[in-house]
Amino acid sequence: MPQDSLRKNPLYRAEDLGKPIPNTPHAISMCLPRWQDVVGYEEKNPATMKKLHLGYPRFFYHPLVLAACEKFRTSTDQHIQLYTTRNAAERCAAYLWTRNSTAPLEIRETGVGAVALTTFPAELADEAKAYWQHSGEGISSRCAEGLLSGAPLPNAAKARERIFQRLEKHYGTDRKNIYLFPSGMAAIHAAYVAARKLNLDAPTAQFAFPYGDTLKLQNKFNPARALFYPRGDETDFQQLETDLKNTRISGLFCEFPTNPLLTCVNLPKLRELADQHRFPVILDDTLAACINLDILPISDVVVTSLTKFFSGTSDVMGGALVINPNAPFAQDLRSELASFYEPEAFHPADVIQLELDSRDCKERVDRTNLTALAVCEFLNDHPAVESVYYPAMTHKEMYDRFKRPDGGYGGLFSFVLKDAETVTEAFYDALEITKGPNLGTSFSLCCPFTLIAHYDELEWAESAGASRYLIRISTGLEPADDLIARLERALPRRNL
């Protein structure tokens, strides 16, 4: 399989720029092997961009998606996006009308499954791309492939059933509390919509530095925006308590652990504040891989990206939202989701692929837990390394309160080198690990996360504790000794 090849022959050389990760028609990542390639991608340098034929699907329109748009285009000057359902297309149009209330938009069904399209003028192309990115509701490459071929929809009933069974086991709840989505971001978006309807005029809150799109979703889609507490520490708790005395919020979002700093905030204290001030807590456990932690009982909602550890292939997207049936807002949120949730939005071909990929999820996660811990212990002791961000080393006490008896500390970590401004670029270029966005894959994957996720706001990210020179690695199924040897060869030697 392509994933096996990447464990033995990683994509890290200059000539690997733009290659799909993995080498499949539906790959959801692309290789950015050198620091300058990341900069070129962020600055849309023509020499870099001409090498990129696909990328992470919410940021980069897949060639099959572009071809499907062309199929439904009715005029040469028409701009089109294809969405999973008509309701999703209407939500996109509603967002665009907030940007230009007189824009000539059209919503049209394709006549193929539930897929619908939104048309918009050229001046709204960037805003349409923002909705595509932050809502996670755009069609997948497999959906596009089906639109182009005209093949009937496959029957995914058995595959969907097996995915539900796995998630029921992982989360310790039954399927009436579990909702499947076409991407992790779509699950977050659904949680956001449901929480906001509890109090439409109120802001939401983001506690601790998150994956960037979660915060951008709240700021772009809500006129009241989001209250932001970037470090999730005691000072931020004090500020949150002060703000809650005068401001009602419709919901609080938090990752546990956070991406990329692996922060583990004081969840019992968040729960206490939520009960006192009556707002739901939405926790993202993507880095816990559905398996390592048991945080559903302390949340109102858990959201997770099934694209990551659950799949492990970098070849299919998916997401899940899980309601805690015993939480104060369980019935309210379930009622809101009843009018929002559309199972048909998750394309059957993606469901089938996700079921196949996730059959060995527990075994993969168990192995990557052990590998990441061993690699982090090596890095923590290395004289060239300034800081390692990993729950076993940075927030062990809080993490352990929610770690399952058979769980580990996760397969993802970040670190910063000493004299980072001088040495990081050379280190990254030399590192013999596949380089590109995404995480949770069965092959190790590396990226300069802050640079790639916050290129236009690096000073802001650094003010929240995320160095622009931070390196993030997601460990795969390679032996720990192999990964340590690769790191050793790339790490600066003058600090030894």
C-alpha cells in the first residue's frame, strides 16, 4: 500500500515538492519538503504553486472537484462551488449575502444525489473559499468522481453501521448521541451552529490556543465574534470568570490536548464555570484519537476529526460529533441538530473507505502512543532542543485525570530547537520524514505548523505561545529507533 511505502521511503527531498501524500487519487495532503517551499506555498509563489496539483481539501480544490464544477457550469464567467446538500449550499449563499447583500447568487440542485451548487460573482470568490474552508461542507473528491462518472451511489449501510459500532465502543455511548459528518470541520461547524442557536446574540468563547480554523469559524460566522483566551492558564481562567459576570456566551470551544502546543487545560474548572453560567462546553479530542481519553462525561459535546488517527491513511475525510446524554444542554443541542444534521452529506464512497481504513485504529493508536513517547524522551534529553510539547511531559497530571486505563499520551508532539531562528530551516530541510499538512497517519508526518497555519499572523501566534519555528511531528508505525535515528541525523551538532 502507498502508506507502507511512505514509512520506508519518505517524501522529504527537494524533488518531492508537490507529490501527493500518499500516492493515491484521493490523497488529502501534499509534500512541502523544504522550508522555502512552505513559504512559497503561503505566498502563492508561481514556481511553488505550479508543482502543487492537490492539497488539503478544505484549503485546495481537488482536481476532481474542479472538473465536477466545470461539468455544471452554464456560462464562462460563472463561479461555482459544489456542496454536500442543498441546505449546505444555502448556508454558503447566506454567508456570501452577509458580505454583499445584492450579489447575484444562485442555488441549484445537481440532480445527482443530495449535491447542490452555489454560483457567485468573481468578487466573492475569496469569501466563498473561506466558507468552503471553515464550514467543511464542500464535496469530497470521491463525491466529485461519482458526479463525473455518473455511477450510481454505492450502498454504504453496512460500512456506516460498523463505524457507528466502533465509535459507540470508543466513546461509551449509543448511536443516538453520535452524528457523522464529511469532515472534522463540518462536525465543529455543526456544534457551533447548534450552540449559537441557544443564544444567537451572544459571542462564543475559545479557550486555549486552538487549531486555527476553529477560532476563525467563530469570528467569521458570528457578528459577536469569539472571546479568546489564548494560553488556557490560570490568568485566562481569571479573565474568563470576570468576563462571564457581564457577558453571556452561547458556548465554549476547547481542544484537549490542543494543537499544536498539546496544552491540557483544567477541564473540571471549565465544567464548573459552564454549570454556573449555563453554557455548553464543546471539546475537540482529535489528538486523543477517540481512544486515549475519556472526556465525554465532562463535556456537553465532543467533536473529532475522523480524517486523522481514526482513518490513518491521509486518503479520506470524516468527522464525528458526540453528545453527552447526561449534560445540561443535551436535549437542547439534540433538538437543534435534528434540523441541521443530514446523514446523506457524508458521501457513501467516503463512508466505505473510512470504515475500511479504521478497522485497525486501536492497534495503530497503541503503537503510535509508545513511539511518540520514546521519541519525545529522546528529544527532551537532547542538547539541541529547547522545548518539547507533549502531554506526558508538559501537562501529565491533568491529562492523567482523563486517560483511559489502556490509553496513552497520543501520537503527536511539537518541539522548538535552541537558537531556533538560525538552525530550524536547515534542520527541517534535512529531516528524512515525509513533510506536509495533516496528522494521525500510519506513516510519520512533519510540518512547521505555525508557519503553515498562521503565516499571515505569526506575531499574533507567538504572543499566544506558538513559536514560528515550532516543528510538529505525527508519529506513524515506523520503529521508534528508526525515527530517532532520522532526527539525530538532522539535529544541529554544534550544540552537542
